[in-house]
Amino acid sequence: MTSTFAIDLEKISHTANIAIVVLCGLFGLAGYFVSFYFHFLTVAFFLLVLLNLFWRHGQTSHTLLANFGFLAQIRYLVESIGPEFRQYLFASDTEESPFNRVERAEVYRKAKGIDSTAAFGSLLAFDRTEIKLRHSFYPVDTDQLEPFDVAVGAARGLDTTYHIRRPIMISAMSYGALGENAVRALARGAKLAGALMNTGEGGHPKYHLMEGCDLIFQMGTAKFGVRTEDGRLDESKLAVLAANNQVKMIEIKLSQGAKPGKGGLLPKEKITAEIAELRGVPMGQDVLSPAHHVECVDAASTVEFIGRIQRVSGLPTGIKFCLGRPNEFRTLVQEMERQDTVPDFITVDGGEGGTGAAPKSFMDDLGLPLFEALPVVHRILRDEGVRDRFVVFASGKLISPGKQLKALSFGADVAYSARGFLLALGCIQALQCNRNTCPVGITTHQKQLQTGLDIEDKARRVANYIEALHHDHVELLAALGRSSARLLCEENLYLPVQAPASPLGEEPS
């Protein structure tokens, strides 16, 4: 025999709505006949009665409020704090997204300079879906490893060739997406650790420059900082910016993993007068970058634009994209060969990449994941006989040394990370990056929220994180039996059937 118990919300709500009126009256009588102090409750319940009347009869936007009154408001309250309850009380150590507690804890410990060893075995699921690194019977002694060194611009013989000495760089995050203190802490940490930092597409990199680190200036589709009034390239502005000794490279953003086929988005809530001035945009409205550079409408015009940037800047120049159609990339590479104009580097951004604000449909449904895109890009460059003319950067959830070495094994030369460095700053994954309400003061411009982000303390954490990643790179590389990161390849990976052991095929022309 079974029995069912159903909660009659309508009846409970009806009773509660009557009860608050009755209680208001009873407290009023108690205040008159018993003690004046009961009137404090009278006032509180009277205000609740008025609010309840408005919710039920005065507004039309929320059906639940109209039907159930203040009990529906309690439901909205519980729903609003649901993510925090799940994160801290109910979610396991390995089930959160985009980064679970185990992944975040590793970054926190590295950033704080705390021993990040663990006990009693991994919490990950060891099954046939995971890509693993293959160790060697004969590890290399760490003192026998070649120092990490990737020369960007050497293939063109540039006097401005830049040598990257760290296997990890700070990926594109603009002043606008991040607040002033966060940008300065990242830049100062990069300076301390000798790492490169990407400015993001926010225009003149005022706060990035303030701390003296080496920079990659990113030129987004809106060309903030180097644009004409109609959104085209202003060569004189670019030449002035490129002459700054801290700017070491130019990255032309064609697309981004979190929103490929869509331009940048900075919500109006995050636009201050200073940001409006630096970007040359109006206050009070969302800043929407074009979906593509106005100069780039096909392969030929895109390559011509790349060559133009190279000539004007005199710096190593590259492109960033999320791979969609491999045939389009092959055509672009062939056009580069035809024009004899090859970018010094390309950044492959995985579809799992992050951003401060993007349409959910773009984040969820567009773009190849990094570990599927990288082998395709590497193969096309190799097939076209131009792989040695490119340096390949990789980005897309590469917050741990293991994932970074996997990216290098799939064909990348250097790894980028953005969210890893946000975690190093103290990000708690509150998922409020687009609201200007970041509780730890990273992705907000509210002064009271930025106050707790101490630049010097967080800069040291950023530097610690870089140093710890570099240390783990050395240890893992030695365990793989490789004396140099240049020797990494797919042979270093265990690729289960579900993983891209063979790169994705190209779509028919």
C-alpha cells in the first residue's frame, strides 16, 4: 500500500496571506493594551501587508507574486542564493563547472605558495574518456633539460623578435572586463615572474602599462585605441602604440572561443567615464564590437590586413581565432603562402574558452574544443609545409600544468590562461563577471568592492602561480623523458577512442 503527500501551495499561500493581516492587527492591539514595544512588530507587519497587496494586485510582471504573494518572494530569495548553497554545501569536489573545487584548490595553493601535493589518490575518474600523459621508463634529469625559449618573429628575421621564457602567459583580459586593481595586480605579477601579458581588446592599455611588464597588444574587431571614427585602422595610432617599449607583439583577434562569430561585449553597467574615454565609446549603453574586422571579408583581404599590421607596427604580429571550418583555415594558410605574408604566431582558442559576457547560445553551441582544434591546425600547417614559420599559442581552460603539456603535445608552443590567473587573484567562481558585482573585486569597477583586492599581495600570488606552473612543467617534462618542450608530440599522449586520436576530418568543399 502506498500513500502520497502533496503540498497544496495555493491553500498555504491563502492562509499565510490572511495570517499576516491578522498578526498585524493582533500586534496593534497588543501594542495598545499590553506594551508599546509590540508596535515595532505592528509596523513591520503593516509594511509586509502593503508589499503583499502590491505584489498580488499592483504588479503584473511576475505571475508567482500575483498568485502567491510574499511566499513567492521567499521562493525568489531561495532561488537567488541557490548557486552559493550548491557550491559550498551540496556540490562534490569534482562536479562543478566550468572549474570544480579540486581544480580551483590547486590554483589557490599554487598562488599562495603552499605545497599542492595530495594524499590517498586522485579524485578524478580514471576511465576510457580521459587523455593522459605517457611517462617514460627513463625520465630525464631535470638539470639536463633545455631552458624554455620560444622566439616569436625569428622566422621573419625581425629585429624585434621576442623570446618567451615561460611556458604560460596571461591571456587577454581588458581594463573594462577587469577592474583597475585586478589589471595592475596581474601586470605586476607578470613583471615579477618574467611572463608575458595580453592586454585584451580594451583600447589604450593604461593600467597594463603602469606596472612595467611585457605586453601583447590585442586588436579586437572594434580596434579600440587604434581606430578611426568609422572603425577602421588608424595607422598613426598603431605606430605610436607599437613604439612603446613594453608592447612586444600585436595580436589581431579574428574570433574568440567563448563567442566565435560574435564581437566583444562590455555591458553598460561596467562602463565608467574613464573606460568610455579609453575606448572612445559613449556612456550608458552596451559596447558591442563588430563580428569581424571591416577590412577582413575573405582570405585575401585578411592576409593583406595582417601584412599591413606587420609593416606599420614592426613587431611580431599574430592572429587569434576559434576554429570552426578547417577548410577555411586551410584556404587562409594557402593565401598566406600566395601573398608570402605569414603571421608570426597564431592563437588557437578552444570553444570552451571563457569571457566576461557572451550570449549563452554562443558559449554552449559554437566552436571546436581546444584539444580537437589543435591537432587540426597543426596538421594543416604541416601539410602546407609552413609549420616552422609559425609559433602556436593555445588557450581554453588551461589552468593546470598537465593540461598545458597536453596542449603542447597536440601542437602548441606556448599556453595561455585567463581564468587560471583570475583564480590566482582570488576568484571564487561567483559567475557575476558581467554584472559589475564581483564579490572579490576582480571584474567590477565599484570602488568598495575593489578595496579588498590588495595589488601587492595579489601580484605576489600571480607570480607564485607562474613559478609553480613552470616548476611542474619541468618535473612533468622530465617524467615524459623529453629534454625540451619542443620535442613534445602526440606520442606523449594516451588518446582513448573518444578523444581526437585522429584530428577531425575537414568538411567537404
